[in-house]
Amino acid sequence: MPDVVIDYATVFRLLPGMVALLTPDLVYADANEEFLHSSGRTRDQLIGRYLFDVFPDNPNDPSANGIRNLAASLQRVVETGERDAMALQRYDVESAERPGEWEERYWSPVNAPVFDDDGRVVLLVHRVEEVTELIRARGRRTGGQAQVLEAELYTRARELQELNERLREAHAREREVALALQNAMLPVTRPSGDTRIAVRYRPAAGSLNVCGDWYDLVDLPGDRIAVAVGDVVGHGLAAAGVMGQLRSALSATSRVAEGPAKALEVLGLYARSVEGAENTTVVETCIDWNGRTVTYSSAGHLPPALLRRDGTVEFLDQATDPPLGARPEHLPRPQATTGFVQGDTLVLYTDGLVERRREDIDVSLERLAAALVRHRGDDPERIADALLVDLLPVGGATDDTALIVVRL
């Protein structure tokens, strides 16, 4: 088949349905011809103008709620990055030919996000199907039943909208409870208060996709410390509960196990008895301050980054095994050790910090390495803050993030 060059601007302009593009601030960026025709507006009356300046609520209708419903839907798309289909809406439109005269209109809107390469919502696709004529046609066919049909259709749509709002409010409450539970179970600082270590946890923005990530720091005999991060599959209260069980189990096991590999072996056996713990990823490192070594083992987790004092970055990926519960048989887990010099920096993190939609993981890790090199002269607290600023999308990530920075 010969190569075909597609003119997407022309395709958009000629789409048979009503489609407009909005910025996250709800300003019109573009609209196709069908949108302009059906809305009765010219391009100059739309582009660059705020949505609700162009289409305000009918001031003669005290029950008008088109702005409230549409604004809530578009804001959800911006915050969650997820498509939102609205119930049937009555949204009257002022006549372009007769200012001050309002036309009763019915619409079925769908709003969807457009992402940039970093996973940020940069545009909103606002697709609208007008059903005013359908309601009128049914009314003409059913004679005296027209008003009954219209009222029933509109009432059912309003009920669906209200039900969706209640569900979203319930999800928001669950998110608050899950975050409170998460904060109660995660350690605030290292017990010794060592300034060589900085920890951060950032929940996903505007989403229930939170509370699966954790971190832990455990003082060990012989001037050693165990540092771990993990990520439970799932989200919300269920993930927070599983996270708490696994973190506590690993924290206890690390105090008696002979190294990270043994600790993860025991944790893997325990995870088999915890519903929802399957395919959890976790990496643990043991820092020996006197011996100047880092011993590590990973259960399917992203590799820790070791920023050398000379500005090179080494990813600790020589002891990686499948996630917890990913295989039926029990096998010993691998372990590796690398040396460090004073002034090196060890960074453990979860995927929310680096992974981006449709991006190869090697590209993500290269971005992390570049950020570490840029900030290698800073202390751990500054490095942690800089990584969150440099790597997380503006407006927040779609997955939660745990981060530990250790100056060796």
C-alpha cells in the first residue's frame, strides 16, 4: 500500500459530528465546521474565548445547571486524565440572530483528554451530539405525549448525573481515608534523624490511583541501614491495607535476615497468604557505612540509581527477579554488591516518578540520570525536591510516587 499523507487539520475540520478543542483553562482552541454550524457561532466568536462566556446559562431559567455540569465534567478530565461521558443535558443557547432570545436545546456531550509526551493533559476534546430535533420529532409523533416523553428523558438524565456525582463524592472520601491510612503506616523519618537521607511521598493527582507505594528505612547492627521501596498493584483502601502488611513484614524481616535477598524471599512467602499482594514489586538495599558497600536485591522493581561523585550514574540491575508471587515455585532470590565512595548518592524510587505513557523505560531512566547529574552538587533534601519538580508532570502524576535519596 503506498504511503498516504493525512492532512489531520482537514480531517478535523470536516468531521461529521460537533467537535471542539479546549485548553485546560476551558478556552476554545479550535472547532470544526459542524460545531460552528450547529452552535450558531462563527470562528471569531469562539476561538480564544472562555467557554462559558460564549455559552452562559439561560438567565431566564432558575433551574439551569448546564455550566455547573459541563464545568465539573471538563475539570474531571483535566484532573484524572480520563474520558468522561455526560448524561443528556438541557443547555439552552442564546440565538445569534436574536440576542436575548434563548432556544431550548438538548445535548449529549463526551469529553476526552489529549496528552503531551510527559503525560500532561494539554487539550480537551469536547464532542457534542445534539438531540434537540430527536426529542421534537418524537414529540410530534406522539402528540399529547410529547411533554411526558421529554420530561421523562430529561428526568432520567438528571438522575444519572446525580448518581454519578454521588459516586464521585464517595470515591473522593475513599481517597482521603486511604491517604490518611497510608500516612499513618509510612515512617516519617529515619529513627536516627540522619540528615544524609531525604524521603518523599506524593499521591497521584485527583485520582484513586494512590496508596500502593511505600518506602522503609531500618537501622541494622554494625552501622548498617536497610532502605526499601515497593509498589502494590491496585489502588485505594485495598492497596493501602496490602501495603501496610507488606511494609511491616519486610521491616521485621530485614532486622533478622542475612541480606536483602533473604529478606525478599521471606516476604515473597508471606505475600502468598495476603490477598492482593500478587505481583507487588519491591527493591531493598543494605548500606554498610563502614565497609562502604551497597548490597541489593530486586523483586521486579525499577533499579536503584547510584550517582557517583564524578557525575556518572549506575543503575543497580544485577540482582533482579520476578515480582512477589509471580511464580508458583519458591526459589532463592539473587543478590549483588557494589562499592561506593564518600559523596556518592543512592536513589530509590517507584514508577510514578519516571514512567510515562507510551514511552520506553530506557528513555525514562535516562531522564532520571540526567536530572541526577544536574543536581549532583546539592544535598539530599534539595535533590529530592528537584527530582519531583523535574520529573513529575505539571499538575501532578497519574500514579503515586515514593522516593528516597541517600548521601553515601
